[in-house]
Amino acid sequence: MQKVISIRPTTEIERKLERLIGIDKAERSALIRRILDTGINEELKKRALELFSDKKVSLAKAAEIAGISVREMMDLIREKGISLHISIDDIRGDFEAAMK
């Protein structure tokens, strides 16, 4: 069951939304759900990268937070130029987590 979430968009957000509706010819609520989903996914990746970069979580945990595979997380870390700063024990633990 879907839960109703109320928001009060700024005038600028409302204008941008109307432009997208005009381009996509999509239903307003479906478009908002898609945009929200994309934004949440990006925010989760951003937070996971920050936590990994600050050495607060392992590679496997960062991937879990971001909702992606360890391999995808490694690619994302490389794209962002973040050091992998992992030990052999970290690699073993991440490998075991990936095998589950």
C-alpha cells in the first residue's frame, strides 16, 4: 500500500515540474514518484561515499547503504577519485559478504 506524502514545493520547483510534465506527457504523481526515487537513490549513494571516505563504514556496508553491489560501489568510488583505503581483512570480509 502506498503512503501519501504531502509537500509544499517552491514556485521554482513547481515551474520545473510543469516543464517536465510537458516534455514527458507523464501523469503528475507518477513523475513525482520517479523523481523522488531517483533523488533518494542519489542521496543514498552520496551518503555511502561520504561514510566510506571518512572511514566510518566498510566497502560492503557502503554498497549496502547505497543499494548497489560491491563491484558497483568500487566503480563509483573510483569515478569519484576516493581512495579505497582497505586492508586484506576488509577484502576478506567484503568477499564473504558478497558471496552471501
